[in-house]
Amino acid sequence: MPLSSGPLSTPWLRTYQPVAAPRLRLVCFPHAGGSASFFRSWPRHLPSDWEVSAVCYPGREARMDEPGITSMTELAGRIADELAPHMTPRTVFFGHSMGASVAHEVTALLTGRGVAGPAALLVSGRAAPHRLRRLGKGDLTDEELLARVGGLGGPGADFLQDPELRELFLPPIRADYGLLEAYVAEPKAPAVDIPVVAYFGTDDPDPAPDDVRAWAELTSARCDARAFPGGHFYLLSQEAELTRDIQERLVALG
């Protein structure tokens, strides 16, 4: 049956395919330094009665004037606050890279509050929480941080070579990487009891495939892993195939 509540619309959530009575809600969580618009083209590949939304982290796009958040506890808590009134039994989370960890933490927070969590958790390009490692030494210089981000080949990497654009994009990137560094040593959300699907690129040097597959140890339900050709941002070239796989799996959930 279609969901009864209206489209998601808050400063924290941007809906790219609003549906008055969506049959399924897909909420996407961007990578470090990423923005909601990373998922703007996904609706063209998905059913028209699916609502597709993405989380808007502070410090980018329409929230450029806001400071970035460097605490996973705060970030996940704020997002859980926003999502709680909109959760339904047919809501699914997808998170890429940092977004996978955020989605996992939000899932646990909602469950702990007695709110219906997502029906499934889809994670991408991210090691399981207990397999996370520090990215390197702390306090990376701007050049070191930019080199790390550029080496991943993500969207907008070329912009970071422009001094003026760098001033806009660097603060949220630094905030996100600070959050990730701190999160490695912090307590993690417990295992979930919903299906998990772990995606990764075959040429992604970090995380290693076994560390992605280790998400199976974080759920009491089924966990599948699927590899796609490409590196950390395999999603860009494999968008049609990835969204097709997501659709097939979620339809199979019933």
C-alpha cells in the first residue's frame, strides 16, 4: 500500500522525486565533503512512485553559511530528529562512504527511541564499523587533504584546484574528515536486525572488500555484498546498474 504521509521537506532533507503517497521512501546519505545533489539524477532510474530524498549536511549548497559538524553523535542525532516524524515501514536508507556510517548510526538512534527504523540499510564504499581504520595522521595540511580527496576521483575534485572555489569547498571537507577521524575511536552503533546490502568498487583501494563484507557481522538479518567495476566513486559510472540492483532487491523485500 502507498505511504500516507507527505513528501519530506526540511532544511536537512531535499526531495528529488516528491510523491504525494510514495510506495517506498529512499533516503540517501552523501559521502564526506558531498552534498545532497550527488543523488539528484537517481529518480530517472527508479519507479515514479518511489520518493527519493537526500540528507543535506550543514556547510554546503543551500546550507553553505552554516558551520560543518565534526561530531558523529551530533550529526546523527540531528538527522534522526528530522527523520523521526517521517519514518514509515517502507523507508530505506542508502549511504555512501561516510554516509554509510551516518545511516547506520541514525538507524540505531531511531530504533533506540522506539521509532520505526528503515526496512533495510544499504551501505556503499565503507568498511564495517569494527573494521574502520584511521585515515592517517591527524591535522592534515590543506594540500594533503586536497590530495586525498582528489585521489578518490569524486565529483567536484577539479574545483579544488581553483583557489576561490577551494575556500568554499574546503571547510565542509575538513569538518567531515575531522568527524571521520574521531569516529574511528568512538563507540559505534550496535548491530541492526534489518537486511543489509554492502556495495563496493572493485578498484577501490580503501576499504578492502573483506572490510565491506564484514557488515554481515553487524546484522542479525541477511547481508549481501555486491561489487561493481570502478573505484571509490564507482557510483558515477555505474549509476544505472546500481539503482537497478537496489530496485530489484527492495521489490524482493515485499
